[in-house]
Amino acid sequence: MKLRKTAAALGAGAAIALTLTACGSDGGDTTTPTTTAAAEQTTGAADGAQDSALPPTPTVEELNAQLQTALDPAVPVEQKQDLVTGLEADPQLIQTLSDKVEAAKADGSLKDIAVVGPILPPNGDVLSVPFSANFDGQTNTGEATLIAVDGQWRLDGNFVCGLATVVGVQSPACPA
């Protein structure tokens, strides 16, 4: 029963944490974009205006692969660290979260977690990515933030810290 409560808290908190992470980036509109038509999703890099020093804007499929790798407990933590930035003070944090997500999938409380698009052009070196998660039959939506680091888009450590806070994981990488 405790695991179901943790999974439910993770789902509800993920949407909150992701929305809060996205809100701090530009001070603009804080509403979470949603879409129901696959035709509205961006499937590749934005045309034209992207800064040439930035990596190409990833596709929904590429971001889903990155998200699934980061949340897969079987993937070595060293490989996951290449997908996340800002967790130098606690490199094991992403593994702890992977284990929590896997437990929620195993008990059936987590059915799906995925990037849904549309992927908009980056704002400087920050890319906001809409996603959805289905916990206990309720779909939660939010935005994850990625940062351009060394020619690659990496999940922002603040996003991971938001999830850690929701599931009650304390970490030296996450300021209180």
C-alpha cells in the first residue's frame, strides 16, 4: 500500500515539480501546453532560428528514448549521468529515482510516462519539453527542462530534484 501512495505522490508531484521547474525559466506564461493531435507535434529540429552553437532540437522519439534510459534501473548510473546535469553532489540520485519509478511500474500504478510534444525551439540553452505520466489511472502533465551541455540536451538537475522532493528523497544535490 505504501508503494501505491508513493507512486501516486510521484505522479501528482511530478506534474507540480515539472511545472514549477518550467515556470522559473522565463517568467512568462505558466500554463502547461497540452495537445491531443499527433499532427501538432514537432518531429524534428525547428526551422531556421536555432542558435548554431546549440545541439539540434531533438525529436519526441529521441527525448522519449533519453527519458526511458534515465529511468531504467538496469542502465548503469554512469550512463545516466551523461543524460542529467547538476547532480555532481549526488550522482546516485538518478538511480534512486529510477528504482522508485520501476517499483511503480511493477505494481501497476504507473502505466506510462512519455514526452508528448510539441517540442518548441529552445529559449537560449534551455529546452522545455511537455510530458505526461499516467499514475493510478490519472494522467498528469507537466514540463521537463533540458539544458544544452557539451553539445547534448541533458535533463536539468532541478527537474530531478523536484521529483526527489516529491518522493521524499533527500539529496545533497538538491537544496532544501
